[in-house]
Amino acid sequence: MIFCVYIFRGDQMKCPRCGNTQKSYFYKGSHGYYCRKCIGFGRLLLEEEIKFKLEDIHDDCSEYTMQYPLTKLQEAVSKKCQQYIRTQDVLLECVCGAGKTEMVLASIADALNEKRKVCFAIARRQVVLELAERLKTYFKKAKIVAVCGGHTDETDGDLIVCTTHQLYRYQGQFSLLILDEPDAFPYRGDEVLHGIAKHACIGNIIYLTATPDAYLLSRVKEGMMYHIVLNKRPHGHDLPVPRLFIYPSILLFLILLRWINKHACNPRIIFVPTIRTAKILGFILNIFMQCDVCTSESKDRDEIICHFKQNPIGVIIATTVLERGVTIPKADICVWHANHSVFDEAGLIQMAGRAGRSFTSPEGDVLFLCSEKTELVQLCKNKIEQANQICAV
């Protein structure tokens, strides 16, 4: 395949990688024009041609099997998604733990059966690796590759799972793109990543999230996207509703210690707003018990998460690096200073969504510790309660 990137329309230039058309971002170097808006992904001359050909889809790779069948609600969502993605983008708004991945398997299978390339793009590296392994258990005959930092030696397969940043490699290559958590960092609000994703897909996009942002909802309102909502997890139980405690920090700490001891039979995740808080709280709690600390500065983050997953009664203090994409069976959740300005509604809902995901422990427990009362925390609680009242749309 030859993908021509020389795009001039009169005086207008357009970057084929990020879609930029602003003249101020184009620069003419010694070898020709290039786009400075996405130069962080490597310099790409508008005059050059990129010659690459991805492998053909393997025969029978669309066959998939699941260990457990979909519930009636999941099956209905799966069929709707399968139907509408053929003609337009789809926003799949499902609560945390609803089984979003399983509900798009039929859509993936349709594309693979028609020899069309599929990509599953995710914000975080660790989740890319985990999801690729999960998909291999479903599509046993398909070649599934994970493309992310430290895993870029092989970049082609029937189904490619990658971080959103790695989409720059695949201009115009995918007939189906599945974007997981598009409302999260780093994709949210990043025009370059939005453009790269759009130009990597020549077909339609499925957006998977529990907390769609204003941009996605506006596209639904404008009729540019089909909207499917599911607010029920496969086990059928309601989402755990956060319990709010509003006290001075010293009293909150005593409540935290009591909560940790009360839930000693389960893994416990304590979310904190800043790295500094994580270090301080980790230092103090380690006086009383063994606990891990996981932040964006943790060099051995993958090992910390792996160790915690293997410990059925562990305690971990984490910043928002664990708010999405990480499933710990039977985990109970506490958010320290949930009223902090670092947290937003989507983040708090996602953190609360780490609890109650297990079939053997579907109730879970979520604790929001606040130093003062805020509208945002109450709004988050109200939204979870509303989701429990409306099952699906």
C-alpha cells in the first residue's frame, strides 16, 4: 500500500497524521514542508510518500469463544453496537465493570470476518498488555499484538492493541477503531491525539467509557454518533454508593485506620490527590502495617501493581494512575481528601467503580473522606445513585 501524504488544496495544507490545517504550524525546512503540531511523533514531510503494507487478515481469525455467556442486557447492547457501527460511530456508555470489552467482541469479529483491520486503543501501557492477553483467550486463531512503550518490535497483526500515542504509526489503516476511556488523560482535550486517531481510522469508531465528556455527548446530540447506555454489571447488583465523611484531617486519619482494619480480609486501595500526599501517607501507614505506594513517579509501577494483585489482603496507596483499567477482585476503595481540586467527577466515579466488580463480592465498599463539603463529591454520589435507578437505554 502506498499512502500519499502530499496534501495541498490551493493554499491549504493538511497534515495526514493529525489533520492540522493551521498554516502557522507548517514549516518549510530544507527538504520541504512538515507539521510542527505533531512533530513530537517524529518529523513527517508533506512531500514524501510512506510506503507500508500491513499483513492480510488470517483466515478463521474471527472465531471467538468466551468462558461465560453474555447476560441478556449485555447481549442486547452487543447486538446494537454490532448493528450501528457499520454505518456510524458508537458511544458505548457503560458503568465500570459492566463488561465493555466483551460487548464489542461481536463487532470485532464482524470486521475480522470481512478481512478488515481492527485496533483497540487504550490510554495506559499496563492496560494494553493486560487486554492483549485477555483478547488472546477469546480470539485463539487471531494474531494479536500489543504495541506500547517497550513493545514496538512487532507492530502488525489481525487485531492490534496499542496506546493512543502509538496510533501515529497507522495512518489510514483501520476499518474499526475502538477507543477505550476517551475522556481520560492523555486523550481528553488533546487535539493532536484526536487528529491522529481520526486519521488512523478509515471506518467507524467505538468509544468505550463510563464517564463520557461534553465533547462526546455533543456529538451524540448532533446526531453524529449512536449512544448506548448500560448501568448494570453482569452480576446484577447495584453499584456501590460512596459513604461520605466530612471531618478535619486528624479525625479522617483515625477513620481511615479503622476502615483499613475493618476490611482486613479484602485488598484495599486508598486513592490520594497528589504524589506528595501518597508519600507522606505511605510513610505513616507503614508504621502500622505493610502497604505499597504507586504513583506516576514509581519506576517499578508494573511490579507494584502485579504484587498487589497477588496479595488478597494488601493495601496500596495510589494517585489517579490506578483510577481506570485496573481490576482487583473484591477490592474496597477509599478516596482520601475526595474534595481536593485535583479530582473531577469522572475521576471520582472511576475510582468508586473499582469496588464491587467481583461475582463473589459484588457489594464492595467505597469511602470518600473529605476535609470540607463540596458540590462535586455530592454530585458524584448522586450520579451513581441515578445509575442504579436506570438500567439501560
